[in-house]
Amino acid sequence: MLRPVLERLQELDRRLLRTMRTRYHAPQIEDAMKALGMAGEWGAVWVAIGVAAAAVDATRRERWLRAAAVAPAAIGVNYLVKLAVRRRRPRLRGLPRLAAAPSELSFPSAHATSSVAAAAAMGRVAPGSRTPLYGLAGAICLTRPYLGMHYPSDVLGGAAIGLAIGRLWPGLRGRGAEDRLIDLVASVAPSTATADGRPQAPASQPSGGRPLSEGDPGRS
């Protein structure tokens, strides 16, 4: 009873792959998808994002650097699963792949694993950035069947593994409401934040305790 179900799922997998390999393949779109695929190789774009964020966000620098290491680590986990499953990459008659790969092992997609893992990890560091992070991860995932490199199920499997890795990666736990306050202050009035990322206290009143009034010296 299980075998007919698996066969139907495999057929659906191939149909979806063929559809994505043959639809919306204008040269400009193909070039963009190839560029996205290259950016996701070995988790390079995610390492770059993590390092860049660490450079500008001193408060969460250590956590950003930890998150930057997630993508390469996820690729290592992905390869162990590939060796265990040993599924071959898809071959479609008359539709060659549009990118290269270091091996013929297909399940799960390393691009999907590393991208979703990094997006999930970085989203824990900066919750306000989850939408663009997951958007980039989703776009990279789409390149894999679009370029004929993976079956859609390879991508789904890789994304599931990546999500688990990103959510379980240690050392990324924030300070909850305080982190959200830091994000809010940084976006609205960055100049009012202290070096450690906490909101700066209001300027103290003169020693006499009388509030400054219009025209008093020192009032801006």
C-alpha cells in the first residue's frame, strides 16, 4: 500500500521539476537565478551577511559571528545525510542542468539546508530581520529545481533540516524585550543609544533642580 503512494509522490516530484525547469526561463531570469545559486554556494552569502552585521552591530557582535558559522556547519551535516541517502541528481531528457555541483548526490539540497539554517539562526539574533532573511533563503531554494540541480523534495528536505539546525544552534539566545527595544531605538533614533546598545537616559537637569525654560542657557 505504501509503494503506490511513494511512486505517485516521485512522479509528482518529477513533474514539478520539469515545470520549474521549463517555465519562466527568459535569459534575464536565468541569469538572476544563476547568480543567486552562486551566492548560496558553501553558504558564502550567509557568512558575508553575518560578518557584515557583526561589524556594525557591536551589541550583538558575538551572536552574529556565531550565526555566520551556521551555514558552513549545516553544509557538513547535509553531506552526511547525502551519504546516507545516496539519491542521484535528476536527469531530464533534453534539459541539461544549468549549474555545476561537486557531487552527484541530490538529497537533501545543501543550498536549502544552509540557507534556511542561516536565516533561522540570524532571525533569532535580530527578529526584526526575519522577513528579508527568509525571503533570501526562499529565493535561493527556488534556484535548485529551477536550474535542474535538485528535485523539489530535495529542497523541502534540506529546508526542514536547516530549520532544525538554525533553531537549535547554541549561543544565539537574546534578551527578549530588551533586544526588541534596542532594534526600535536603533531604527528611530540611533543617536540616543549608548555604546552598549541601551537607550540613553535623559539629560540631567541643572544642579538647582529647576527645569530649563525657553531662552535659558544650555537649552537647544
